[in-house]
Amino acid sequence: MGGGAGVSIPGTFRVATDKTVFATPETQIGFHPDAGASFYLSHLPGYLGEYLALTGEKLNGVEMISCGLATHYSLSARLPSIEERLGTLVTDDPSVIEASLDQYSDLVYPDKRSVFHRIETLDKCFGHDTVEEIIDALESEATGSYDEWCTSTLKKLKEASPLSLKVSLRSIREGRFQTLDQCLVREYRMSLQGISKQVSNDFCEGVRARLVDKNFAPKWDPPCLENVPKDMVDNYFLPLSEFEPELELPTKLREAFT
């Protein structure tokens, strides 16, 4: 989750296990997926990235391998053997490393309860341009099919910060057309706005409600989607002021990740 995923996902090899859990639950605390999330979520199949960013739902290791967030899957009991095997290598040749990981990998498929068996409905709903349209589409699906997945997804969206939902959706959509470096610079701007309280107090309120008081009853401001003006969302994406330096990445020391 969060920064841990941000450090791991750009890696060439990403091993998931039966104990692995992935999630980007930031909208539930009045924030937005960061640490490069708008890059890698936007590059997932269909509109899965929008779904994960807005709802904060979890993926297990099998689902991670299915959508490309992980490159290999192995039972956690084999991790000591994998570490021992990699420790004996005297080369950094990617093909040799991959062959070593392949020796301990399993071929797995998501179970019947997985969101991957609802990917057509997910794309149909989360492919819309606005959060309001996404919710309308889910409500229409829920009414017509009585699908419990639609109902639980709607519940997650209605628990999240309305402002964070709009900011996060725009972030993922912009990430589709940006490099990882560009996403990191933009997310840095967004994060400073999110914690500054100049636009909204939702981040502090979300942390209070979920992590401090744990009453799970945040008082979002604005309290509903229709009260979130466009200029409020725009503020998260503006360049920083002359008194706040932009994020400078050490791109001269390495090749940019694209």
C-alpha cells in the first residue's frame, strides 16, 4: 500500500504471494493515491485503475499477477528458498534472474469472487468521465441486476471524500498520458495541497476519523459531490508558488522510467 507499493511497482521483478495485499485506500482518508500510483494504476487493463483508486478495494496476490502489478506468484513458504537462490547468483542479467524466479512460480487464476470476473461491468461503469456518472452507472447496474458487487462498490464511494474522489479520478486520467517522472512531480504538488489545508481540511479529518478517533464518521468538506466546484479540484494541479520549490528528480543519475 501507499509508499511501499510506490517503491515496489517500478521494479523489474515483483513477486506476489498468498499473503500479499495491494490497495490504494487514500480517498477514504481525504487524500489521493500517490507515490507514482497515478502512473501504474492508469496503465492497468481497462478502467481497473480508476476502480482501485476511487474505492480503495484490495487485490490479493493472484489478482496482482492477473493484472500485471506482479510479475511472479509463489507461495510465501517458498520465499526463503527464493532468497537463497537469488543470493547465489553472480550476475545481474535479467534473463537469469527471471529464470530463477520462474523455478518457484505457480500458475494461478482468480477465484469466482474476484473483481476480475466482473471486469466488463467495471469497465462499463468506471469508464465514464465524471465521478457522478460513475455512480449513476453503478446505481443503474445495481437496480437492474441486484449485483452485490455494485452495492458494495457504491458504499465505498459514498464513504470516501467527495473532493478526493474528483481529484483522484482526474489524477488517474492525466496519468494515462504522462511518464512516471511527470506523475511524481504532479503528485508532489497535489500532496502539498492536500496537507496544507488551504483548499480543504479533508486529509486531517479523514486521518482523525479513521486512524485517531476511529469513529469512521468523517465530516467531509464539501460534504457531497455536487458541492465540489471545478476550481477547487483545479487547485490541486496548479504549479507551486515561487516560495515552494517543485520536486526535482535525480534523472541525470539514471534513465527515466517510462
